[in-house]
Amino acid sequence: MSEAILANYTRDGDDWSVEVSHGDDTLSATAPGLIAARDRADQLAEQISPAARRRTVVHTLDGDALGFTEAYLTARLAKAPESDEQPGVDTPADTADPGDSADPNKDDDPNKDTDTAADGDDAAQDGAATA
């Protein structure tokens, strides 16, 4: 069995540096995020050991494999999905009745008088007429 390739990641400001080593050979690169750095590490591993049919790459964050796994999974899960909607699938907004009001407090009764000033004047006139 061949020796594992080591990919070690370190924070470099807003970017990530990755150093891939195998035996006496070492390659390094920087990337704008941990996910991009992980992809770059795969490319470097292929460059450093092109003849290997199967490569074992151990990814570490400042020498800690568990630390890398935690940081990488957090970055992957925090990444916004491209789109949750599938074409041709109705979403709740698509299936809403066009007559439904977007404002739950709005009364959609077309016969209801909404002119409150007129109501107040009518009440005053009614009071004057009964006096």
C-alpha cells in the first residue's frame, strides 16, 4: 500500500492556503474559500501522484483531520442552494386562489362601505333628524 497524500489547510486572511505533500514532493495553492481549496487540493494531489490508480488523501486543518471535517461540512451546509424549486412543480404561492387577499386583515366584501367620513356624517344627520 502506498503512503497517503497529506493536504493541510490554513487560513490566509479571507482566503485558504492548501499544501499537498507526498513523500518529498510538496505543492501549494490558495483559494477564495474552503470548498474551493478542497477542490484545488484534489487537483494538486493528482499532479503530485499522477500514476496512482487510487489515491488516499488525508485532509487536515492546521494538522487536525477532525477540525478539517467539521469546517468543511459547515462550509458545505452553509452554502446557499442553487434552487429548491423544481420546474413544473406548484409551490404554495402558485396554487393560491387569485381571489385570496395577501392581507389577512383586509375585508374583501365589495358591498361593505369603506368611506368612514361619510358614515360619521350620516350618523350626525340621523341624530339631527331625530331631535
